[in-house]
Amino acid sequence: MKVEPKQFIRRIAKNLRGYRTNRKIVVIESDDWGSIRMPSRDVYEKCLKAGYRVDKIAYEKYDSLASENDLELLFDVLSSFKDKMNKHPVLTANIIVANPDFEKIKKDNFREYHYELVTETFKKYPEHSNNLNLWMDGLKNGLFFPQSHGREHLNVSEFMSDLKNHDKDLIFAVNHGMPGIIPYGNANRKGNSYVEALRYHSCDDKFEKLKIVLDGLNHFEEIFGYCSESFIPNNYFWSPDFDKYISQHGVKYYQGNRKMREIQLDGSKKFHTHYLGKKNKNGQYYLVRNAVFEPSLHKLKIKDPVSKCISDISAAFIMKKPAIICSHRVNYVGYIDKTNRDKNLKLLEELLKQILKKWNDVEFMNSVELGHLIGSKRK
């Protein structure tokens, strides 16, 4: 892929500040594991028939709870590669630990919100009952490293407010087991705004959002047996007012983009700019994503996702930065459309081949290992 000078300059510029190392480190951060999106192919077809253009948005078209087969095939690819330290490429798998309990919400006539842990959600899906065991096997084998992405990928207050107002589109979604829905007709190709879990509209709502985050961290520890040392806010919405509270729950590192969005009570957004290794007043470090591997996200208009990612990694290494790759779950799921998974696993295999060929001294790490390295150098 030919790289335009402006693109190269932008890649270099975003790696100017922060932690540096001569080591060639690659981290892959992957969000949304555990969350429901499109429940099944059957529901997908019903959405289209009802006039919801779910075929126009990648997350609605492809993303779903990963099946056992999805996980096994992904782990097969990852386990076929090793770095100079004999370590496999590892996904830092950012986990949503709960989903709405649609049946209880309906039985309660939309008066109260109810959720279920992802371990219960797995039991309700036909190809997912062994998922937790597969996650734990992936952890044990150094392929899949769970970290917290929140409780559910759902804005609970907005979801319940619209259900109480009998929003017909949202009722359609609940009746079909979907956490929210795209606008009817989707003329502007807008996505499902209900998944933006941490947008708030009042001081009380802001406090409720914090309670949900802390609840998610507690459930994460219950499920996995360890606290999540890193955290990635849903959709990069976050208030620094929350920092000290999740620090008290063991969170030492933030994953995310260079710019994080803080909602103001008047509805506007305030942007906070971070750089790799930046430390806040609570002693937490920021890990900033500087590479992209998102072959399913057609809105990004990336024609050659492998070459794009290799160029991102090259720029990071030129600037003596670890390469932190953003690669969402949607790229590896075939439960709705197997061709999505199969095509992208081949691309992932090609990406890993090129990384190891181009940089034979590369080191694969998870986000917390990188965080520990940065923290040890900053003390």
C-alpha cells in the first residue's frame, strides 16, 4: 500500500510524546467480548424485513456474541505464531460482564432494569455454553487476556426511559433480544446510540454510571478470580471524576485513544488528550492506541487493512514506541456471517506473518504487561 506523505506525518505526529523504548513491542487490544449485539441471523433478517437497515452498519451486520467455534478458530491462528521470547500473540480481550435480561424487563412491564451475567447469557445461546471455559483456556495458554470494558455495553438510563415511554423501535429491539436499535430506515446510517453506556444527562445519572462501572469491576473479579488492572471506557466516554474510584478497585492503566470524551451536563463534550505513559494524579497510566486493524469496519474505508496496520506499526517503531493495535471483536465473529470471520482470520494470519518477518525481534505483550513495563521505568 502506497503511503501518502500526509498520512505518514500524521502517524509520526501521534507518536511524538510519551514513553519510548528500543524494544519492538506489539499489543493487540480488542473490545466488546461478552456483549450482545445482533442475537442471530434470524433476527438480522427480521430487522431488514421490518425496515431497519442493519446491513449498512458493520456492528449490526456482523457483530454478535462470539460462538465456541469463533473462539476456537481465533485461538488456532494466534497459537500458530511465536515471538523471540516464545510467546504467542495475545488479545487483550476487553470484557463486558453482563447483558440486559430481556425477559425480566418485559415481565416487569418496563418498570425496572434487570441484567444477567455473561455466564448466564452464554447458556441461552445455542453455540456458546462452553465459552467461559474457552476464555479461561485462552488465558492459560497466553492467547486471550481478559480485562474490564464495563458491566454492559448499554446506556441503562436512556434504555429504560425510552422503554417506559413505549418507544416502538426500542420495544421491537427488546422483543428480539437486542440492546438498543438503529434509527428506523437509517437514512443517515446512524448507529445504535444506546450502546454508549457512559453518556449521562444529570449529576444523578453520572453517579449511576459510576456505580455501574464499579459493579462491573466487581463482577469481573468474581468471574475471573483477579481484578482488572486496566480499563477501557465504552466508546471512549469518560469523566476524570471517576478515576480515584476505579483506582480503589485496582485499575492502574487506561486503554483508549489519544482523545477521550467527557460529557458535560449541558450535553456538550470536553476532550482530554493523553499520550503513552502519561500519569494522572491517582497514579494511573494511559496506554494510547496507535495502530488499527479493523477489516470489518467498512466506514473506515481501509482498502488494505494489513498494509495499513503494518504502516502504523512502522511509524510507532520509528518513534521508539510500542505498537498498540485496536482490533474489535466484530472482526473475529462468524455467528451471524461466517465469511466475515473466515476472511478476517486469514488477514490476521497475514498480518502476524508480516510482523514477524519484518521485525524478527518483536515481542508480543498484553496491555497490563506493557503497563507494568512503563510503570517500572517511570518510578
